[in-house]
Amino acid sequence: MHFMLTTLKAAYVLTTPRPVEPVKGVVETTEETRRRQKWDNDDYIYKGHILNGMSDALFDIHSEALCAKELWDTLELKYITEDASSKKFLVSDFNNYKMEDSRSVTEQYNELLGIYDQFKLHRMNMDESIVVSTIIDKLPLSWKDFKHNLKHQKEELSLVQLASHIRIEESLRAKESDESEKPKGKVEPRQPSVHMVQNKPRN
């Protein structure tokens, strides 16, 4: 919104006070009148664009703002506070996330990756190697050997490489599980051949 209104050359109303009206009895110049009218028009445009981008519920709350700066400051204060709160929740969600054996590890990995993507949206920069290491630590208890092998690799893993390793491991585990659950084949009693029946000696 700010970028768009900057291109419209209206964003200055946030930082430039409205030109004061002349004292009673003092005649202002045409240039002073023009500047004040331009400021009023640009302020109207700026405020109008912000309100136009709101839902009906928010419009009803903020439509009484006297000027664009008042409206902008109110929104900035509200959402910067909410953003800080959101960041705390994101960090807490990421740190407290625990993977379970009862669910797909790939699916849980993707959930953690979703939280990490939210970090980037909030400009919370975290080194990828730290994220990879943290996710490895969160793998279920039954993946202990897998975790050990990953941690002792000489090369640093990327998130994409980690995802690939997890998918392969989960696929192998699923295959082993299927094979172990297959019922052992029963030996059927051998049926006498037609030739043997036909040549059976009579009593």
C-alpha cells in the first residue's frame, strides 16, 4: 500500500504536516493556497486507498480517522504489536514441536518447514544449517540410528537434501513393515495325480 501511494506521489502526507491556514485578516498567496489544497487532496487519496483495501468490518472501525497519518499510525501500532506477538508464537511452535512415530515423518517435516517459511515472511532470519540440525533432533525415537548417521555426515545437509533422506528412509521402513506383516505361505497337501488315480490297483 505504501509503495503504491509513493508511486502516486501521495506518501509525503505521512511525514509532511498540513500547510497551516492563514491567520484571520492575512491574505495568503496563490501558491500557499495551492499547496494546502494539494496536501488535502493527496491526504484524501491516501486515506481513501487504505480504507478501500479494508474489509467492511475494519472500514467501519477506521473510517472516522481524521487524516491519513492518523489512520496509518493506528494500523501500524496495531499490526506491529500483533506481528511481534506472532513471532513469539512461531518461535515457541518451532521449539516445542515434537515428531511422533504414529504419523508420517515426511508430513511432520513439512509442517516444520511451514513454520520455518513463516519465519522468513516475518524477516526472522535463521541459518539453514541450524534449522536442519534442529529438525534432525526432533525426529522420532525410533529413528535414533538414522539421526546418528545424519549427524555424523561430513557434508552439511540442506533442507531439500534432508527432505529427500527422510522420504527414502520412510519408504524403506514402510516396505519392511509390509513384508514383515505378510502371512507365511502354508504348504497345501499334495493331491494325487490323475494318472495315479486311474492306475490304482483294484481290490
